[in-house]
Amino acid sequence: MRWPYLSLMLAVTALYAERLPIQVFTAGDGLAQVTVHTIHRDRQGFLWMGTSEGLSRYDGREFVTYRERGRTSQPRIRAVRDAKDGTIWAGGNQGLCRITALVEAPKPYTCTTPFEHASIQTLFEERPGEFLAGTNRGLYRVRTSPSVQFTPIPLATETDEPGVWAIVPDRLGDLWIGSTHGIHRLSGNRSTLRLTTRDGLPSDEVLSLAFGPDGRLWAGTEQGLCRIRTDGTRPVVERLFTGRDGLPGITVKVIHMGMQDTMWVGTSSGLAEAIPGANGEITRFRGYSAEHGLCDVDLDTMEDDIAGNLWMGTEKGGAMKLTRDGFTSYGVPDGLGASYVMAMMETRGGQVCAMTRIPGRFHLNFLEGQRFRSRPVPVGQSYYTSRWTGWYQVAAETPGGEWWIASERGLLTFSPGWLSRPRPPAKIHGARNGLRSDHIYQIFQDSKGGIWVGTRYEAAGIARWDPLTRRFHQFTSAEGLPPFQTPRPGLETARPNGFGEDRHGQIWIGWWRTGVLRYAKGRFQFFGVRDGVPAGGIRRIHTDRKGRVWIGSGGGGAARIDNPTAEKPTFRAYSAADGLTLRGRNSVHYGRPGRPDLSRPRKRGGPRRAGRARPAPGPAFYHS
């Protein structure tokens, strides 16, 4: 699953093999047991999880488990419903149980069973105080007042009453039953229709049912997933989906229609997400397995929480939460030319471009659908040795389709169309034609089409390519540019470290370790810590939708400039007191909610922790 918000992808980081943003919960986090048969969200938003060893409730922070004190074997819970009066009912191998205690107690459950060895598989509330219960031996109507009473509802079969695994209502009020003997339609108290393999089902073992937004019925069987039209005289099986259509397995145990009209399918071999075609019709599925982060591929149940996150119950791995707005990682298996991503940008065509490198090779990688298409820069290995220090802003695309790319041996210019027909650079700019060095550190394209170039070390400098004169202008101290000498013994020579432009056309440049420059009306002006600039040197610069300039430092937090054109602009600092983690702010940009996201790179490594996420340094969102 992917959420393609470019702002969330701009935090420069090393991207690895695609993994879903999943958090795992097990017995160590308070869950009753790791086999989770059912998950149900009640009217208050709590999540109830039925396991093979009792029932657990999750409140968003911790689990509360309901156990019978002094008993080693707890009920196996396969179905949970909260009645309209607030009562929690659970079905399982002890029949229908009413939750009578909110903590571990001598008798937390009051259970009634319709027959010996009965096991309730699914529950559906018809009306207050009345349920339909699907069991391993037939369908029952259950009245809970004044006492629990079971009344069998015969289903039209040739043999014994079938096991009933799923009950869903249609728009007309009829109920559709998934069973070991096919699909039944229940009108009132009797079965009026039955679908089997003779009607096109791939198997009579129907494990899951769900109606889509368009009113068509989806049926999960032991041999694949069916889409069924039910609006005619006789239901018609329209299509069968199997592994050839992207399902990771053909035993379809759960079908879930998510809050965002996303259809999810859980199989015994992994998770699948429905992929609509051009007309909105579901044509195929995208499968996810252990390599994408699933702790167990055998899925039993799914449910949304109130925030829209998808929860999954597994056969052996506990519960998983798939975060709705999390990060998805990409790596070499997803088309990247290398696993180390040093920069990202958006092309003029709106495409995400990730720049990767290994010694001797530099790649532009363009996101096309769910994969990247990698294009190596067609130059020799000496252009990108391990000595090259380019970082973050290293490529630019002009309005005319030219590409400018930094390298160790000059600033490379490629003619339009070179990506489709690779060819050498049209020109290489360096010390021989206006720059102070061939070693290009950063480049930036301003709103007038000019290309700003930053070099470093003994030939540190700032230059701008003028698209009108087609020449470089090397800036000097005569224009207010500070000297590039070492600020203090033992520190590196000063250098430009991140470019940005505000709404007024002013160029802002981070200055290594000391502050920030503003270029306006042909002159530079330096602002340092005494002016309110965060300590540590400015690394990233962003202008928000209100025209405010945000700057992120290398250790002193961030600052906002509300009056960027003022002679002495005011720097509003943000630090730990404002909830900002005081570590290097390596990017400043807009997040999905429309507020700046002050982010730092996330490093891969360390064990994936199960359970509730602990507070840790990471992206910080400013609420404007």
C-alpha cells in the first residue's frame, strides 16, 4: 500500500526494499494470545480482539485481557459484537458469552451453548437483543432476553447442516450466508437461494463475504475470490480472481471494505489490495507478504480503527496495524539503481525522481506506478568516485527540458530527450569556464531559470548561470559574500549548504556552521546566531504557502521568518520547548496536512520493535 505524497518522500534517506508501515502486537504487549481470530471496533472506538486464549480490548494505548481466574484454558473467541445497549457479546467454543467483568475475575464470561461442542464462528445483530449465530453445525437465531435461547434456522442442503462462516446483509434486507455448502440467501426465516460450484463458484467452501460499494457481492473461497452480481433473477458469478490476478494465495479467509473504499483481501498466504482500472472496476490485486513486513502471512480477520488504520489478526503472529499515513520504503528490488538515496526532486512533469549513487555510478530513478525506472548518468566512473561530496540538491531540470547534474568533474548539462536516448553531456562546466572548481557540491534552479552552483574545500564559492547571457557569474566579497576561511581552527572551510527562494525572488543560502545568507537586489546579507538564527548552521530552507521562510539547522532547531523582505527580519525559533527534537533538521517542507514538516533522515537498522511505539526523535509537524 502506498500513499504518494511527495512531501513525505522528500526527507533524504537511504531507502531499502519495500516495507509496509506495520506495527506488530503480541502477548508481550498484553494481547491474550498470538492467534487472533477476530477484531471488532465497538461504538466507542475500542478494538476487541478474540484469540485462541480469551478476549482482549485495545484502547489505543494498552490491552486489557479478560481471563477466567484460576483456569488455564480460556475460551477460543471467533466473533465479537457490541449490542446497541452497550453489552459485549463474544462467540466461540463455549457458545455465546456475555462479558460480565472488565478485569480478570472468577467468571468474566457468562456463556450459553446451543449444543455440545458447539463453536460460534460469526455473529450478526438483527435487532436489539437478537443475533444470528453461524456455528460449525448450522445457523441459529439467538434471543438474549430474558435469557439466552437458540433457535435453529434450517438451510437447504442435501446433508447435515453446514458450517456457517460469514453473514452479510444486502441493500434489500436479505442476508447472505457463506458456508461449507456454498452461499445461501436468507429471507425472513428461510433460505430462498443457494449458490454452489454448479453455479460457477470454484469451491463450495465459502469462508468470507462482503458487499462492495456498487452492490456486488464478493465471496472468498478455498479456491479463489469471486465477484457476483445479485441484482438479477438469479445471481451470476462474473469473475474469479486467483494468483494470476495478483492474489498471494487462493484460500481467501477475509474480505474487508476499508474506510477509504479500499478493498483488502486476507488469504492464508498474505495480504492483497484491490487495484481499480481506468473505469473504477477492480481488475487485479497487489499482494504483500513477509518481505513487505507482514509478521505472519496467514490472515484471519481485518478491521479499521477510528483513525482509518487497518488492523489484521493472524494465525500465529499476533495483531498487525498497517498505518494509514506511514512511510513505504523502496530499494533495488523496486527498480532503484542503488540502495543509497542522496537526493529527491519532482520533475516538471510531476514525477518523483530519486537520485542514487554508488562509487563510480550515479542514477536518476523515476517512479512509474509502483516501481522506479532507473537511468544511469552516461559518464565515466571518474565523475562519481568515493571522493565526491555532492548532497541533497544535485540536479535540476530547466523549463526547456535540459538537465543540469552535479559531479566531481564539473557541472554536466544534458540536452532535452537524453533520458529516452542516452548520450554524453552536451557540455561540462567547470573551472575553465567560470566556476572556481570542477568539484560541484550543490546546485539550485531559481524562478528565473538561473542555476546557482556551490563548490567547497579550497575552491569554495557561489556562482550563478544566467540563462540570458549563458554565462556564469562568480560572486565575490564586493557583493557582500562572506569570506570562505575556516571560522575556527579545526573546522572545515565555510561553504554554501542548501539553497531556497522566497515569494519575492530573494535567494536564501545556508552557511556552513554559522548562519544564513539572503541575496536580494544584487547583494548578500549575512544573519547569524546573534540575529536569532539557530546555532549549528542552516542546512535546509523552505517557503510555505503563506510566504513564510523556514530554515532548519544542524543542531539548534528550526526558525520561521514571517517578514523575509525586512531589513532585519525576525527569526522565530523553535526548539525542544516547542516539541521539536534538537537534532539536525535535514529537510523542511510541507507535509500532507498542509503544515511544514521539519524532518531528519531516518536510518535503517536495529530490530523491528513490536508493541506500542515509544516517543523518539523523528518528523515534527508544525500546526499553523
